[in-house]
Amino acid sequence: MKNLTKLEKNWILYDVANSAFIMMVSTIIPIFFKALTTSAGISDADSTAYWGYALSISTLIVAFLGPTLGRLADEKDKKKKYFLIFLLLGCIGCAALGFSFDWLSFIVIFIIARVGYQAANVFYDSMLTDITDDSRSDIVSSYGYALGYIGSCIPFVCAMAVVLLGSNFGLTSQTSILIGLLITAVWWFVLSIPLLKNYKQKYYNHEIEKQSFGDVIRGLKNTLAKVKNNKPIFYFLIAYFFYIDGVYTVIEMATSYGYDVGIDQTQLLLALLLTQVIAFPFAIIFGKLTNKIKARKLINISIVGYIFIVCFALQLDKAWEFWFLAVCVAMFQGGIQALSRSYFARMVPKDNSNEYFGLFDIFGKGASFTGTLLVGIITQLTNSSTMGVGGLLILLIIGLIMMLKVPENEADN
């Protein structure tokens, strides 16, 4: 960390900020949602499916918004503006979750908050090209995920302490959840301030001054045409669509799935907290390994790791197996996300980075939509969460095959 610039540290700090929300989405929020649906007489299988649909809907919204917003943000000094708008939407939505008293209003507010989180990340990820150079992008991106994992444990532990111990101080379950969500929202916004204060857009499209919606659509068509003719970017985006599906779905559905197969809530929370702690060093290790092993090869190794994880999850029914699975996920999740982000950043034109990252986001979010929707549908049709998770194997294998087809390019140097 001592060799990082001030701006690189500010950028990394935002990963610490927004990871607190994802930690809540992976742990306390779905458990609270399960409690709301149970009290409403909804079965566990239907509840898991509804949660998957909520994740899919929010993802689909951002998938449609991403490229358009990316094109607009490639104007001079616009990236920070759009980033702030969606940051505020996410933080306010996170806090508002604590004021919902039934499962339907809860899920609507959750979709709004998650749209804010995901859309803000479109602009945040594209800032990587502005705050560092290609030779440092792998390690900077890896530090972002690594410190995000460990940093998110601080507000999470505070929130969990309030939820678990609140009754001792006369707090209701609803009030305890509200306080936990407020802690998360405040943490998210306050740690974003240094980046908002110091970031300046370095690269932008010099040909763009002010765009109409028609200009945006025509520009997107031109970008899609360029991507289609650029085989490394084209094949990588297809591969990314499939393999990141498994990554996002495992992260987002782990708690709900563990609940369905009978894992105790306390065991679920502690195991997922362990995941954050272990993911911290492994994300940094993957970043440093790029000095000796190409990022592409490390991504492929991580995909194989996730194939093993999904296979193991199919027979999961004991607490120790969930703990083992949590450790395995921790080993690969930070590395594959960080290296995918930095690998793509080295492939794209810097002046149009936000537009390309809009496409990167639509492929990533489209994958997340497909995965969670697939799990939801199969779970409801078979009345089995295990069968739903099994569907991810096909997507991971296709992702690996397509990744092997990505032609050698400058990002491999």
C-alpha cells in the first residue's frame, strides 16, 4: 500500500465503502427477507425464487442503463456527476430498507438500492483507467477487492452485533435491522467522500461536447460494431458473460441456498464473515501473481475453481461443508473479479473507457440476471434449491471454453 498514490488509495477506499452493502446483501438482508416471507406464509422454495427474481430485475435495469450512461459519461467531467447520483440512490435505498414492514415493499426498495449500487459501479470501474496506468492496474484492482473484503467486516460486525444483541437493550428485531442498515449506508457514503473530492476525469471523448439521446444510441451502435470487429474484446466479453455468472450467483444466493438446505443462521453469518477475511489475502496474492503468471491464466484457474465449488455445493447438507465451501469461494472470488476488471481495462481505448465499461457491465449484469433467474426458475419447477444451483455448471463450463478462445492481445503483455 505504501507505493500507491493518493488517488489510487481514494479509489480503493470506495471498494471498502460499497462492499459493506454487498456484505449485507449476502448475509443479513436475505435472512430478514426470509423472515418476512415466512411470516407471510410463503414457502422456502418460493422465497428463494422471489429473491432470485429481485436480484435479476435490478440487474436487468442496470444492464439496459449501463451502456447509455457510459456513453453520456464519456463527455468531459461527467463521470463523477453520474457516479454521485447513483451512489446517493444506493445509500438512501439501503437506509430505507429498514423502514419496510412487508416482504413486497422490502423487495421493491431493495431493487432500487441495488440499482444504485450497480450503476455507480459502472462509473467506478471505468475510473481505473484515469487513476492509474496499465502496468499497475492489476495490483490496484486487486487491492480494491482485497481491502473491500476486509473493510466491509467492520460495519458488518457492528450491524450483526446490533441485530444479535439488540433484544438485550429492548430493541425490536425491526429496529435492530434498521440500525444495522443505517450503519451500512453511512459507512458507504462517508468512505466515498475522498474519491468524490479528489477524482478528476483524465480521459474522455474529445469529439463529444453535448449529446442528444439519438447521438447516444448512434454512438452505442458504433461501439458495438467496433467490439464485434475486435476479436479479443468480443470473445472476452462473451466468456465474461458466462463465467462471471457463476461468481455473482454463488455470492448472491449463498445465504438463501444455505438456509434452504438446513444450515443454522448463525453458522451462515459466521461462515460468510470468514469468507471476507480469507478473500482479503487471496485477492492481493492474485494481483501479485500477475508479475509471474498472465492474468488470463489466473482467470482460467479461478473458473475451474468455481466449477469445483458448484459441484461440491450440490451435495451440501452439513454446516462444516458450508464452511469449507466458504473458504473455497474466498480463495477465488476476489482474484477473478479484480483481474477481469483490470484485464478489460487494458484492452479498451482510454478515451471511451466509460462506454466500453458500460458494455462490460451489461455483460456482467446480464450474466448475473441469467444466473439468478435460472436458479429461481429451476428451484420453483423442481422445488429443489440444489437443482437450481446445479444449472450454473453449464454456464461456467461455457465461460471457460470461450475464455480459451480469446486471441492473444496487448492486455496479455
